[in-house]
Amino acid sequence: MLTFIDGNRGHPQEGGPVMYYRLYLLTDKAHIASFEEFDASDDDDAIRRADAYTSPRKELWCERRRVKQWMLQTK
């Protein structure tokens, strides 16, 4: 069973709560093309995971808080 505390997901098998993140992959016009969901131990861990996606335009969110935005210009 998962334990929810202040919006965090608890994973007892991993030893404690982690944060839930959503990475939005955006089109050239900044529309959502797709998204990925994952858990991470903190913002730095989530940013490292998001950096692995090669999309030049993306936004990382933790619930209602935008953690980071990547908006590289492509031509």
C-alpha cells in the first residue's frame, strides 16, 4: 500500500517518501505533445532524469509548481 503525505508518494520498499513529477514534452509552438510521469527523490534527481529526454522544449512540474523549463531555439 502507498502512503500519501502532503502530496508525496511513499514507497515503503524504498525507505521513504519521494516526489511525483510530470515532464511535458512541447511542440515548437509550446503546445503539449506528450508527457512522462515519474517519481524522484528531489528536484535535482528529477531534473537529471528530465535531461535524458532529447526534446528541446520541455517543462518539468511537481504538482502545481514548475521546477524547470527548457526552451531551446531550433531552426
